[in-house]
Amino acid sequence: MKEVRTRFAPSPTGYLHIGGARTALFNWLFARHHGGKFVLRIEDTDRSRSREEFLADILDSLSWLGLHWDEGPYFQSQRMELYREHAERLLDEGKAYRCYCTPEELEEMRKRALAEGRKPKYDGRCRYRKDQPDLPYAIRFKAPLDGVTVVEDLLRGKVTFRNEELDDLIIVRSDGTPTYNFVVVVDDALMGITHVIRGDDHLNNTPRQILLYRALGYPVPKFAHLPLILGTDRTRLSKRHGATAVSAYREMGYLPEAMVNYLARLGWSYGDQEIFSLGELVEKFSLENVSKSPAVFDPEKLLWLNAHYIKEEPPEEIARRLLPFLKEEGIEVNLGEKLIKAVKTLQPRAKTLKEMASQAAFYFRPPTSYDQKGVEKFFTERASEFLERFKEAIKGVPFTEEALEATFRRLCDELEIKTKDAAQAVRLALTGRTVSPGLFEVMDVLGPEEVIKRIELAQTVCGRPAHAAEADRTPGV
RNA sequence: GUCCCCAUCGUCUAGCCAGGCCCAGGAUACCGGCCUUUCACGCCGGCGACGGGGGUUCAAAUCCCCCUGGGGACGCCA
């Protein structure tokens, strides 16, 4: 059997978005699953809208997701000669013709057709034209006027189009540049693409493309049209629905593993399984299990998967990826033992790396203020006494979670203070907040000197009800 | 408007092709409980769907038809 070759062909007119990423993923998975090749091609024939910045974003995002291409990127802008030759050939063979209609005229015809409730369609007025006026012209493909064209879709089966529904599409613009439906055929044919896997929005283009393959004498590849990804309002996912760029999720602290896993399950399934690694996806992916109906993008489920991978991956790895997010928080640390320990305490608590960075901040700088409600509730005189005794007590025990907890509990009994109240006072002293990872793991990360230092700092505000009204102020004043 | 595609919990989906094992399973979200030094995690439980109507059949979520609904396409964009 012939080697499977798939491609992803984005146009650099926008960031790589969720939908494009899923198309890329499915193509990549299909090729990998069948031991074939995945080709990257950049469709930059629209020179005015293409931008370098978008190209970089697409390449970076694909790499970030782990979707490495075996060939390319090819650039259509560098293949113009090829398209010109093909167009010329069709012209010579009488399979295409010059059209002198102006865009304005065509626009006019379209409007009228729509207004009269007809399908807007070129009437072919230049098709039989014999003269060749000295005017700018576009080149149109001469499509059959009757009969049908059948698309054999791997997902949907036979889809039949009546040729009379199709019109003579423009393959070369009056400025000499080729159009999408034409270049895509030339390129897919020349690049030996065996399976064209793309969005449902291309299904209507497919019969025209098949006609072009035939006219050009190239073999027709297999097609599979994926259902579109929709926003919550059930219209095609777009910027209006919030963040849609893959890079935006990366910046928000999502892991590529979570994104890939989510994208894979959006329109594809494998029984009841929810969690898949890339390798597992390669092994299990099949077009047969791709659903035919459009799917609504659900950020909540993506978030859940992200939280899952944050919990599951090795702390060292998470710590490494956390670094840039810490930097954004103004925290410059190296990938040391303290960071890794801190990450361990945060793994079950953070849903994104960004969130984790913010939660981790207190490990690296002492509180500059204390949660106001917490101060009122927990920085009582009793707590003040407890802090003093606890501070002294821990100096005499080994600094391990177990020993610290034992000491803590003993002291609670002795001073007849509820563990909850004591714990919250200590938590507030150490972190400045009423919410944090477990007390003793926090202490373990901070180390004895820092713990004592922070308790002493807290003692300057704890147990001074007169000042409670202005709580949340800078401690030590 | 015309053409094309689609139709199971709010959402992602299993089941459908090879009808009975499905008064429909999983996940997420939400609600409740347990665990507990806070918050999470985790565990347990709950809520929640076969769009409607006709057929075919002993039997239909599963097969057929119609309706409805949703989406997409109709560019000298890709």
C-alpha cells in the first residue's frame, strides 16, 4: 500500500486557532498512525493579508503542541511558477478560458441573484467569447454543465453534487495570482497528498477540486471532512467567543498535553476513555471514531484536563515550566529543591501555571500584608500566645512535617485552643492569607529560619485588637 | 434564497453500521456528603438526554420517510 501523506495548510492571516490546531492534530495523528508523513504547507497566496507574525505563531504553536512536520514548510508564494504553468495548460487544452468581467460587474450579478432568491453563480458569459480584447482578465475553469460529481468522503460516505450547482470558478486572478481552489489541487497533487483531512467548511469546495484533479490528469486523494468546532452560541468558533488562539492558552498557563488531549476528544472518542497521551493517541486514532456532528468548545473541560496534567506530571517538569510565569509575578528563582517542593504542594491546587505562579508567590517573599478578615478572626490574644509558644517549641524539635504537627497538636491541647484557630493564625503568619497548602508542608518548604522570621513578623500585629480596624496594613509598623 | 452537512444529558461523548444485554453508560459542569488545620485533591451520592411525527418489526436510541431545529457554503479570501 502506498505511503500515507497528509498535510496541514494554514494561511498566515491569523494566529493558529483551536479549530486549525485540531485539524493539524488529526492530520498528524492519521499520518503517524499509518506510519506516513505529515506535510506543512503555508497558504500565503493572499499577500496583503499574510503576516510574518502569524506565521511565527503558527509554527511555534504547532511545535509547542508537539505536532512536528516531516516536510516543509512549503510556501505557496514560492511556487507561483508551478501554478502559472498548470493554468496555462488548462487554457491550452481548452479546459479554462479568459474572463473579462470586472469584480464590480460580478458583485452586481451576485447581489441581483441573491435578491431574486437564486443561487449566486457566474452565468458563463465569457465562456463562449471568441475575441481577446486588450483588457485585464481572470482565468476561469470550464466546469461541466450537467451530470453529477460525487465526493467519496471517509466520514460521510458519498456526497453527490449536481454539476449545474457549480459554476466556472476563477483559478487565476486578473493580477496573475492563483486562487485557493486551484493551488490547493496543484499542491496536494504535486506533494503526493493521499488523504485530505480538513474542516467541514470545505466540503462544498470539494466537487470543484475533484473536477480540477481530473482536468489536470492527477489522481484524486481521499477526503475526510471534520465537523466544525462551535462556540457556546453554536456558531462557528471565532474571536467573539473569547480566546481561540492556541498561543493564548499557552500564555494563560495551559499545558500542551492538556490542549492536545482536549482537542483530540473534541470530535473523536475511544469508548469512555478521557485521558490520552500523544503516543496513545497515535496508537488509537482512527477516522472511524470521529463524530460527524459539530462540537461546542467547552473551556471548562479543557481547564479540568489542565488541572489533571498539572497534578500528574513530575514536579520537576512542572517547576521548569512554571519559571516564566513566576518571572511574570516578579519572582526570579532557579530550578532548585525549594521550588520543586513548593510546586508539589501546589499541584493539587492549581488549574493553570499562571494560577500556580500566583499561589507560589508567598514562598518566595514574606507577607507584606495580612488578609483583613483573617486578622480580625484569627489574630487574637490567644493566638498571639500560641504563636510565641509555638515559635519557641519548634526550635527544639526536628524540622519535619511529622514532628512539627505533633508539636503543634500538643500545644493546642496544652493551651486549650482549637486546632483550627491555631492553624489559621499560623497560616496567616506564614502566608499572609487564610488559604494555603497544608501548614506543615508550607513550613517544610520555607525552612526553620524563615518560619521563625515570619512568625516574629506576624507578632508585631497579632493580638492587638486596637489596631484591627486598620488591618491589612504593612506588618512591623 | 439555493446547495451541502448534522441531530443522545447544559457541554464533550459511548451505544447506532451488524435492532433486544439501554426505563440509555462515561466525562465535565452543578448540587449534596465524606475526608480535613484553610483551600484544594480524592472518594461516595444526586440532578440531567435518545428533537417531533409517521412507518418497518414480536421488539427501535439503533433501520426507512417526512417535519423541525442547528451548522456550513454560495469571493478575482483561504
